[in-house]
Amino acid sequence: MNTNRLFLGLLTATIVVAPLTNLKPVSAADDAATLAGRNASSTIANTKIIALVRWTLDKKGASFKQLTPAEQRNFDTFQNAIANEGLSPKDAASRIGGANYKKLQGTKDQYEIRLSKGTRATFRVDDNNHVVKILEVGGHT
């Protein structure tokens, strides 16, 4: 194993380079405990394994109202972050300043973001399948 020190101004980080030998393929059915036991050496056994998730966007059946150019830019930023980059809806909403991502009261999986002072986009979030289903763009919920 090779260990190097990296100096970044006042910050110091230790970089550990370990050989990637005896790794086995990972399947979608493997859980974090199985992966940690299978692919981690004793020197990195406590490393947290993060699953990479790609979100998708579904606009079928959505209601679209007329948007101003600024509202359209905000919606495009949101939908492109999900559709093209696979971001979660919360992370995609953070790309819009003041989007006010929130769950709607009295609903199980319905959320909204602010496109402007009076205009919202409403959508359902399927956390199990990582799908954002657009319900309505424009208007106010």
C-alpha cells in the first residue's frame, strides 16, 4: 500500500492508494454490509459505501401553463438537473435560488418548488424507483 501526503495551504490530507485486487463484481441485490465484507480490505473496512443513484423525470400527463422566460429558465434548470444529471429533486431544486423545495401538507409524496413569487411546479417523488413525476407546471398550489 502506498501513502502520500498532500499539502494544500494550511490543510493537510493523507491519500492512501491501495491495490484493487481480488475485487468481485457487484450486483444490484448486494447490500452495503455484503459489499463492505467483499470489497474492503482490513485497512479500509470502516469506509462508508455510498450507492450512486440516478433519478429520472416523467412528464407524461403533466399540465403546463404559460411561463415567463425567467420561470421557464428555472423549470429548465430543475428538470435538466434530474433528466440529464440524474440529481434528486431536492438537489435539482437547490440549483434554483429560492426554489423553496417542500412537501405539500396532507400528501404522501407530493412536493413543489417555486419558479417565481407566484408560480410553482408540483410533482410526485417516488423514492423507491427514483422517479420524479411532474404533475403541474405554472399556477400556484
